[in-house]
Amino acid sequence: MRSRFQEETLQTGEPQGALAPELYVGEELRSLILDAVDKLPARQKESFLLSKFQNMSYAEIGQKLEISPRTVEKHVEVASKALRQELFRHLYSVLMAWVLMGR
């Protein structure tokens, strides 16, 4: 059974009510993360995605990419730092959007 919120969202194509700002900010944050990941060098991106989203160990990733587990670890470490820096640059605008939308 769908909630009223789900029904209104399905009918209008837009989130309604109190959750609309959170969904907008969530989508903005998701977009920022995906953009930041896309900017990573190929090996860092691949190592990071396999580690964080496929839950593969460094050894498994190393085997798959034919690199050492230590190299995978370094790729994930450098990628994580780059993502933190990139997302921090956008933190103010995301917070302001959240505040201006009523939260």
C-alpha cells in the first residue's frame, strides 16, 4: 500500500510536502558525489567504486585490476581524500539550499 506522499509524487512527478526539501538536497548531494567520482583518475575511480560500492577487499580488487593490494589501498585513500575536498567545496551551497528550503 502506498502512502499519500508516494501517490502524490507518482501523480505529479514532484515530491510534495515536508519531505520535498530533503529530497531536493539529497538529490543535489547525490549529483555532487557522482560528479566528484567522475573527476577521479581511472584507476582511483575503479578501485574506489569496487571497494565502497561492491564491498570487494583490496586483495580482490588487486587481482581483478592486476595491481598489488597496497596500490589499491593507496588508490582508495587518495580518491577518498579528493572526494572529501571536492565535496567540502560545495558544502556551503548545499547547506544554504537546505536552510532556504525551510529546514
